Amino acid sequence: MANAEHRGRRPAEALGTTAAAADGTLARLRAARLALWLLAAVLAVRQVAVVLTTPSGERLTTLETWVGPEGVLHVSGSLYDSTRFTGTPFSGLVLKPLTRPAEQALGWGWTFGTLLLVVALGLIAARALPQPVGRRTAILAGPVAISLLMLSLPVRNTLWLGQTSIIPVLLVLLGCFVTRGRRVSGVLIGVAAALQPTLLLFAPLLWFTDRRRTAAATGVTFAAATALAWAAMPHDSHTYWVHHLAGTGLGGPADALANQSLHGALLRLGLRGPLEIGLFLLLGAAVVTLALRRAVRYAHDGQLLLAVAVTGCAAIAVAPTAWQHQLLWVLLTAVGRAGRRARDRLVWPVAVVLVMTLPAKMMLPDMAFLHPLRDNVVLLAALAAATALPFLTRGSPYFRTPVPTPYAPPVPARFAFVPLLPFLRRVLIRPNLLLELLLIRVTYAAYAKVRLAATGGSNSAGRDRAEEHGQQILDLERLLHLDIEHAVNHAVVKIGWLRESFDFYYTSFHFAVPLTVLGLLYWRRPVDYRWARASLGFATLLALVGFWLYPLAPPRLMPDLGIIDTVHGVQDFSQPDYGTLTHLTNQYAAMPSLHFGWSLWCGLVIAIIAPKAWMKALGLLHPLFTAAAIVATGNHWILDAAGGAVVVGAGFGLTYLLQGPRARTAVAAAELGSEPSAPVKDRTPS
């Protein structure tokens, strides 16, 4: 019918409708760009405020080390006497004349200057995207790039420490994308290499991409700058290039977690001496060879920004020391496109952004067998980008048009305004597993941090406030005749096997059952998995708000109540900070109870989806057992469980409002492996 109506329109009307739609799209894009620019400005102001509001002895520590009143650039002896100065002799030669101006503007001038460099870097990277670029990308690329740079750990560390690591990256991008003269480009890249020697890898990249004059100018500039520094500071140059082997051993310990190079990783694995050096040289040569071959290929393909980023990642891997503020090249690899299917297209960009913006502890759990991965996560990302990740070429049919994601037909809702976000349509296939695990891990880490921070102020103030709220809950339960916690707790304590059963249920089933339900849904019912996952996420987010606004002492942490903590042991209320925090969690994050809330979510999901009546009944027994366990062990009030039920109900309600009703037709289509009945025009990644 829509096609018939469209055919019946007059040409002028159709043209006017098309023009109006285009104008509307352009207006939305401009509004989105304005919002993103405001976000970038807010992030920039925040980063500057964090630096400038920190006491002078704690901020810009690297800059103080260099140019402060007692900095190494003031000394008359060698720059490397204290090993605190990690730059090349050329960087010391350049910075020495700037010592006095930098000293006079140590805070504001240096910080704002670095901020301007970051903005310039983001704008150049946005302009260097491989052509052709769509209108939406062209409009939004600039503010998105600057926002990501502001959030990245390298930029945040550069601003905090007062480092100069932005300058070499900016010089390389200027030489590759802005300057027109080949010799000028080579000079800029040569100066960057003089500041960070491993950036000399850009010379062979330029040579093999038919920019030989630029490559020659790069080498000549590097040699001239290094020779100039050697002539001006022969002792320092000998110390840096010969004694310290191009900076090895300067700065912190080479096996520190901050050193994300192959050398640092091998040292952390316990290798030492000639074996480590030989293996480092062998692996470094392999990385350089593979990375340059890939970079040359991408440069010939018209993806010069990706080629530059891949070469920069190789420079990180083969550097003797690659500190956190020097790792910005990894973020630039997010411009590469990997994955033939739309659902896989976001995996690499999301992973790179998370790796470069979040601490490694949030990426992987704190398990001993995962420590080698967690300790080297940035290096592994750089190695993957440099040597292994199959970025698509522009000649691939999937470069601009990945395999589309199948969507289900819209499901009619009872209310006309539902769904509020119609573009969140039901997807018929399961999401990418790696991306899903990554997002779940990061989300849980953020949840744990927020829960840990929701203490109500200081430890003592948090305890007083939480106990006051505990008394309020107890008074309300007495009014409602629900104060059964003491009676149930003492009745269970007298029966050994029952006490042990409740303790085991409380400590074990809280995570095991939700993860099992999510795993089964992901594997067997992908459409329902997305629906259930969204409702669980909303419920948990609302619970965090409750933890923050209403810290509550559970019954076991209420003085004089006489509740026996069957899980944690005897309480010591003489300790002023007891119960406020442990190294794992916030003990006063009790209202609402996510122990009960997550169990209720499991029960409702099983009751809705399970095909057998006995499965539905078994699922509904889980929240009942959990409610009994949290009360019997003294860990929650009855009203905590009621709060958990409220946030779970709100989670399902928000999912319904935003996405619409659960699509039974989508479930059926997914089970049959069929495509949606309506043509799929939207190819946005799932």
C-alpha cells in the first residue's frame, strides 16, 4: 500500500517530500554535531580543571622533573644522572631554551597548549579518514575524534604529567596529511623520530609507498637532529645512545606494568639476560616486517591513516620502553574496518576505545591465569593491529556494505507512543560473543566501582547514615508487622544443615544462576537474550541509584539487634569503620536487594520463556529460596527484597517503553532461521 501511495503522488509532491526528508536528516545531523562538540568541550574543561585544581606538588610531575626549579634541565651535569629524564638528547636540547618560559607558565600555559595540540590531532585524524566519506561521518568525525582523545588514558596522562608525547604523533600526522611539500613532510617526521627514535619506522613506510624524497628527508632530519644534539651534549648523547641503548633503563623499571612494549612484557614473564634480549630482537624484527608489509598495503589501498596507525603500533611494540602516555597510536587503529557482517563491525573499534580509556583491571577479571593478558592488554592490542587483524581493503565488497543484520517486523504495542526508540528493533541473530563478553565485563566492573563508592561520604559518616536508615526500615517493618528477621535468623542458626544450606545458596547462586540464564538465552534464544539482557541492565542501573541515595545497614550490621551473621562470622562493632567497606564491596549497598532482584529476574524470564510447566515452576522457586536465604543469613531486610522487586519491574517496564513488546514473531522467525518478512533496508550494526 505504501508503494501504491508513493506511485500515486505527483512528481512535485514526491520531490518536495524527498527534499523535506533530506533537510530533516541534515538538521538532525547538525544537532548531533553540536551536541558532540559540547561534549568534547565539557571533557576538555574537565581534564583541564582536574589538572589545575590539583596541588602543584602532585600535578605535572614530569614537567616539574624537567623544567622545575630543581629539574634536570637546570643541572649543569648530565641529563641522565638521575635517570628521571627519559627523552632523547635532542629533546633535551630543544627543551633547555624553553626552561624559563615553561617555568613561568608551568600550569595554565602548558596545559592549554597541550589541549590545543589534542584538538589539532583530532581534527587532522578526522580529515584523514579514507575516502569516500559519508555525510554523517564527515559531520560527526571531528567532535567524536576529539572526545575520544580527551577520554583516552594517553591524553589524560599527558595532561596530568605534563608530558610532550602528543607532539611526535602530531608531527607525523602533519607530515603525512597536512603539508604538501615532500621535504617539509620529511622534516616534520624526522623531528618526531628525533624525539621518539622508534618512529623512524615511518621512513621505510614512506619509501615503499613511493614517497622516497620524504623518506630521505626523514632520515636526514633525524640524523641531523641527533648529530646536533651529540655536538652540543656529547656526554649526554653517549649516555643515552650507548650506555642506555636508546633510552633503555631510563624512567621507571623496565618491567613495570606501565611499559607496554615487547621488552617490558618479556621481563614481566621472567625472562632475563641474553635470552630476553635475543628473543626481543627476534620478535621485534618479525613485528616490524609484518607491520610494514600491512601498512604499505593499506597505504596503496587509500587507507593512509590506518597505515600510519599500524606503523605506530609497531613502534610501540619494538620500543625499549613504551610508557602509557606514548600509546596513542593504538587508538588511531579504530579507523580500520574488520568484519564482514554488520554485527561484527563494531568489535574492534569498541575494544580499542575500551582498552585506551579504561584501566586494564576493568577489562579482565582479577584471576591469576589472566594476569599475563591483563598486564599486557595494550601491547596485545598494538600487536593485533600491527600484525594480525584482517582489516578490510576498500576493494572488498564488505568495506562499505557489510552483510546486513536481519530484523524482525515491528510488533504492535498497546500504546501509540511505544516504542520510544523505534530504531532499537528486534534483531533475529545473536550478538557478537566477544563484544558481548567485553561489554558485560566492563559493565560489571563499573557497577562494582559505583557500588563501592556509594558509602554516603566518609566511612564514619557512611556508617552513621546507614544505621539511621536501618532503624527507619526496622520501624516501618514493625508498623507493617513484617519484622521477622530476628526470629527467622535465630531459628535457622539452631539447625546446622539448614544454616549451611542457606549460606551456600546465598554465596553461590547469586551469580551462577543469572549467568547460566544469560548463557542459555544467548545460545538458544538470541532475540529473547537481547530483551532479557536489557531489562537486567536497567534494573541494575536503578539499583545503583538506590545504593547511592539510600545507604542502608543490613540487619547483621545493626548494633544491639542481635542478628547472627551466618556467612561472615561474628561482628566487631567496636571498630569505628567496621562494615562500611571491604576490599570487595560496599556492605551498605542493601536497598534494593540485587540478590533478590536478580533472582526474581531469573524466575520471571524462565517463567515467560521456558516451554514446560515444571521449568516455569522451578524458575519461580529460585526467588523464593533467595528471599528466604537473604533474611535467614541476616544480610537483608524484607523491604530490601521489595525494593529489588520494584527495580526489576521497572527494568522490564523501561525495556517495553524503549523497545516495544517482546516480539514472539521474532522469536519464531529466529528459531526457524528465516529472514524477516519485510525488506531490510537499515544496515546499521546490531
